[in-house]
Amino acid sequence: MMPPCVILDKPQLAENIGAVARVMANFGLEDLRLVSPRDGWPQDRAWSSASGANWPLDNARVFSSVAEAVGDLRLLYATTARPRETQMPVLTAREAAANMNAAAGQGLAVGLLFGAERAGLETADLALAGAIVTIPVDPRFHSLNLVQAVSITAYEWRLTVMDAVSPKFRDIEPPAAQSALIGLYEHLESELETSGFFFPPENRPSMVRNLRVALGRARFTEQETRTLRGVITALVRGRGRTLARLATKGEG
């Protein structure tokens, strides 16, 4: 899956380009495209501002127009503070990231378009995008600088990648098969039945359901399931020995 490319339209400051490259490296983005940078390209100050995140800068490509820069993309989102004159879908950065993730998962090239520091994007360039991405800032001060906007959208993209596997369970064994869990449930329920736990009898279905729901939330692994069944067996054997001792004492 190819991450989104980042297109900067008419960027003005080399320091901003370098800071954008640093953010891209933070969140796993590599493809940087520059449209008519004001002071030309390359610019040494960009590498200084990147703080070692050189690969987006080393491989950056320069284009003369936005249309040329986005020609190979199948999905393009433009970031701007307001939709201006165009009637286009408006998405949050999180919604856009989810859509781009789905498209990239199908092998489609996707991109994020950012306007110049002062002027933003031209209406003609906005029209090339499939939707507008906005960031829900406080209306009392809605101005974000270029690096902030790239940071937020790149972070949201990274979350979609990380959420492909839930962080809670990324580094542990997968949960047990349902057949193993059912075996555990039935083993436990059988012994609870023997011990008289299910009383009154008419409450048994709801009590069984509550037990299974509680145990299911734990997402036991295969090994944990086997261990718990061993625990139940040990407890039953211990109960048997206790009953045998009591019976012996009674006979004495």
C-alpha cells in the first residue's frame, strides 16, 4: 500500500518545506511534490530544517502546475480553511485519512494538496480534488500554518495504518478459536452445575449467558484457554479429595 503523496503548491519558505519533510518522515510519508516553489529548488535551508529527515527532500519532484503534479493520482484531497466558491464535499482530516486508506489498500495512488503559506489554494486547483479537507479549529482563530496542517493530516493517516490491528492486541497471541472457548465454557458450566451454582434452575440460561459474555471479553488465547481448563480440573480434583476425607472422618 502506497502512502499518500504530499503536494505543496507554490511553497514560499525553504524552512517550511524542510519542516514538512520532517513531519512526513515522522508519519511514514515519503513522496513530496513541489509546484513552482517561490525561490526555486533545491534550497539548502530545507535540509537544515528537516533535522535529518532527508529522504522526502532528496526525492522531491518539482512541477510547473498542480495539474501536472497530480496527474497520476486516483484520489486527491485539498486542504483549505473554507470551501470558497466551489460546492464540494467537506471532510475532516480523519474522514479523509480513512477514505485514502481504503483507496490505497486497493492499489490506488492518493494525495494531499496544500496551498501556499499566504494565499492558500486557487479555486481552479481546488476543482481538481475530489473533496476538501478541513480541520475543526476554534472559529476565533482558524488560521493554521502549513506545517501544522500537514502534521494533523499526516497524523490521522498514520492512525489509520496503526488501527489496522488494534493496539491492545498487536503484540500478543491471537484469540482462541471459538471451538476452544466453547469447550472451556461447557467444562466450567458442567462443574458449576454439579456444585449447585445455578440456582434457582430457571435462572440458569441468563447466568450462563452472563458468564460467557464476561469470559469472552477477556479474549483468551489458546494457551490461556488450556490453562483455565486445567485450573477447573484441579479445583474439581481438590473438591473430590476434600469429600473423600470428610467421608473417611464420618466413618471413623
